[in-house]
Amino acid sequence: MKFGIAVFPSKKLQDLANSYRKRYDPHYSLIPPHLTLKEPFDATDEEINKIAKKIEGIAKDAEPFTLRAYKISSFQPVNNVIYMKVDSVPELINLYQSLHNEEFGVKSQYSFVPHITIAQKLSNDEHSDVYGSLRMAGVDHEETVDRFHLLYQLENGSWTVYETYRLGGGDS
Amino acid sequence: MKFGIAVFPSKKLQDLANSYRKRYDPHYSLIPPHLTLKEPFDATDEEINKIAKKIEGIAKDAEPFTLRAYKISSFQPVNNVIYMKVDSVPELINLYQSLHNEEFGVKSQYSFVPHITIAQKLSNDEHSDVYGSLRMAGVDHEETVDRFHLLYQLENGSWTVYETYRLGGGDS
């Protein structure tokens, strides 16, 4: 089974992201707008129970962080993904690193650039058009994140939440 | 903001439900296959924090239950919803009742028929065709449910998980 770890930002930021994703992101209907903390990885039912426990420990040792989305950027020329760039605050970097230590054994393909994808799988011409207009629109949003989720993927490509983790292990 | 409470069954049962929902349920892309524990209700950010705490208490006092989907049924003539009928085991009924006591102040429109919707918003003719073939296909599935989720709805009608609750407050 395929698992992943992500933060869902507030409804406000998700609604904004979806206003773009609806037109420019073919994953629009597969998962809500999110900040990926760990790229999809394979695990059996037995393995995921152990992993879920590890993540619980990591979440308790981590801290809530300020998610500041401050500009629209693109991964071009690596790929045509356009995203809201999120401030690399130490709490977020630490959380990412804890979720990528040798215990997990899964190295990320890319270095960590915190982001919320709003457009992908565009042709080069589309990318150039859409990026121009989204960059002009910009983004300026700040909120506190106190939780993240472990998800698994269904056969149709969509994602279901398996577990919710509180940062710092705190109550609501 | 609109909130709801639901159980997501295992990937296996979700994949089966989605094989029907894809064709017959316009909510297919808005939420994964689920068993509704509480119909959508309105709450402010402040209210939901109190409600989330109440649910935490309810979850701790509840018990994991056996989800047995044993036949395909329909709510006709009330509406044209076709669903997998889920066994009304006492643990599930108790959980439902705890989530509908006077503290919540939101009465359900219907009496509780545990189910997983696989088709809706069909015309009468479609309903009759689809119901005939799905009833023949049937369903026979059993699994243990140890968690449920509090969700909120985005402007596009899709649902995002806010919190995960363990039944009995147990670990994985």
C-alpha cells in the first residue's frame, strides 16, 4: 500500500489553492490542497503500524509552526509544477528531517522546498502563460499549523487519511 | 464552516465502493467512501474546538467495532440512494447515539441506518436498473474499525480531515 504524509492548511488557504487547482492541477479531485512532508512510500499493513508509532513520537517532539505562503514560484526547468512557496521555518525543517532520518530508509528525490502545489502537468506553453498570471496574482498568507496527517492511496489514485498527529502532542 | 463525522473503511472496501461510485455517485471526487456517523452541521472555529474535545471523550468511551457490509440496499422511495448495508452492532449504535445526545443539539433527519453510499442522484429509471444489477452483485465483507474522523467542507464541496479519533482511545 502507498502512504504519504502531508499538512492540510486552513480552509481559507485551501479554497484559494483550489481556485487555481480546479483549472490547472489534474490532481484536484484526488487530494485536498496540501504541503507534502513525505513523498509517497510503500508499506505493508504490519510495517505501517510500526511507522505510525514512530511518527507519533516524532510529532510529540516537534512543534507547531507558522505556515507563511509568500509567493508563487515554479520548479521549472526540473518540472512544470507551479506552487505557493512556504517559508522554511526551523520547526518545519526539523519536522521534515525527523520524517526522513535513517529509521525511515526512504530518501527524498529532491531537497526540501516547502510548497503547496497549485498547477502541474502543464505543457511548456501553458506553464509559461499560467505562471505569468499566477505570479502577478501572488499570495500573502500566514497561519499556525498544529497537526499533520498520514494518508494512504486508493486504486483510483485518491488519498484517504489514516491518522492525524498533533505537533507537540498538544490538545486542541 | 460545515463539519461532519465519518468512518473510512479499509482500502479494500473503499476500492470496491469506488468501483461503483465512479459511475453512479456524483460525490465520488468530493470524499472517499465512508460511513456517516454525523450528518453535516455548522460550527464556528471556536465552537469546533469545544466539539472536538467532546468527541475525544466520546471516542475514549467507545469501542472498536466490526464493520460487516452484508447486502446492497436502497432508501427508495425516500430517495434514490443505493448503499452497502452495514450491520447495526451495539458498539456502532452506541457511538452514533453518543454523537447525537442533547449536548450536540443537532438531531438527525433520519433514524440511523449504518451504510456506505455507492450510488445517488439517479433518475427513477437509472435507480431501478442500477439497483437491480448491484443487488445481484451483492457484498460480503467484514473488518474491524478502530478509528473515525472529524472533517470540514471546502467551498468546492470536497471534505478535508481535521482530526482522527481512536475508538477506546487505544494505540495502533
